[in-house]
Amino acid sequence: MRKRSRTARGVLAVVAAAVLGITGCDAVGGDSAAPSASAKPSPTPTPLWDRSPRSVAAVGDSITRAFDACDVLSDCPEASWATGSSREVDSLAVRLLGRTGAAQRSWNYAVTGARMADLPGQMARAVRRKPQLVAVMVGANDACRSTPAAMTPVSAFRADFEDALRGLRKALPRTQVFVASVPNLKRLWSEGRGSPMGKQVWKLGICPSMLGDPDALDPAAALRRDTVHKRVEDYNKVLEEVCAEDERCRYDGGAVYDYRFGTAQLSRWDYFHPSVDGQARLAEIAYRTVTARRP
């Protein structure tokens, strides 16, 4: 009996020691030392996306050059949605930087007629300014070719876009990128085909793959336009996917593609490119995307 009592007392002592040991560890946070009363809280990490960048560079094609917005068959960069100074547009740069700041710290490297293959070169020129935000709108000319067969292959479109972003990242790891979707070219055809003047200008070679023979509604014409339309959707998917792989890139979520341009938002000379009012709508979309708390 005495032997069993000593054994029981020994077991109880071991259990008590184990309980006290566990309790002691919990009291000081496991193996770590108790926090000092004077310890400073960890600083809040800097967000990856800055909603108020202090300089803007734009790259892209005729839309970013505001082609046909002010006069027939000519650029009007002062009306550009991205960097223009027009008070009727209030460009992305003006909205972000103020009018004086935009005049001093925004640059437009877009070129009328440019395609995605031209973007790496434009990006290289923009990099020299060390902008905190690069605004991108390109792709319409990749679909607007002489025929659907001449459109830029989706794989090449992707490779060139990746190359442009890779060049930017190598030089400026922290610069942010806003990417606008390619507009719905088929909707622009549908909206503008009612203008006799617009159709005359289209004959000069504006987006023949979509706008050629604009009144034709036969199966061959429908197939041609549907093929171009599908390619635009494929391009936008590439823009979205490639941008999503870069933590400092924001795609507009298809907002430009979805925007229903009416006659007031289209050039009164070609009924295809954005008018001054249309440029203002593009600026609104870009600003809303750049300043949103979340993509």
C-alpha cells in the first residue's frame, strides 16, 4: 500500500510539473520573450498601388494622340484623354496632377497608326522620364488591318506586350501601369455607318477590316466583321492576363470596350475615333481605375 502511494505521489508530481511548464510557456508567448512595454508598433506597409502618382507618361496609338478629335485627319494631343491640356477633356494627367503639374510632369509618346509591336519602343522612350504611372492604350490597329488575315496574331500580341512590360520593369520596378481595353470596333462601325461623311472618310483607309464596304450585310461581310470582333476580344483577354501577372498593373476591366460611344462621343469627321467629348469619357474611365481603392 505504501509503495503504491509513493508511486501515485510521483505521478502527480510529474503531471503538476508538466501543467506548470505549459502554463508558464503560454504566459510569456511560448519560447519568445515577453513584449516590452516601450516596443513601437510595426509601421503600416506602403501599399503597392499609389492612387496619386506624381508623373504620367502615355503610350499607344491614334486614340491617345486624339486623332480627328479637333480637325480632320490630324492629331490633337491637347485633347488626349491621357495627357491633354484641354479643359473640355480634363485628361488623366490633369485630374491626377492638376493643370500646372500636368504641363510639367506628363508626356505623350503615343503614335498614330502604332500597333502592339511598337509598344516596347514607346515604353523605352517613356522610361527615360522615370514616370510614376504609364498609361497604355493600344491594340485597335492590330485588328484594323487591310483584311482579317492581316491582323496581328494573338501570340505575337501577347509576346510584344510582355516585352514592353518587361522593359519597363527592368528600368523602373515601382512604376505603375494603367492598361485600357481595346474599344469595341464593331459597335463603332454600327454607330458610324449612318453618317455619309463618315463613310467617305472610311474609304481613305480607316480600319478597312471592320469598316470596309460598311453597308454590306451579306454573310461574307458579317463573317469578316465577326472575325475582327473576336480578335479584339482575344486581345483584351491578353491585356487582362498579362497585366494580372504584374502587381503594379491595373487593367480597366473592359470598361473602354464596354463603353457605348454615341455620335456625341465620336469624331464628326470619321465617326470612328473619339471626339473631344469621347476623350473626356476615356479620361473618366482611366481616372476612376487609377484612383480606385481596389482594382
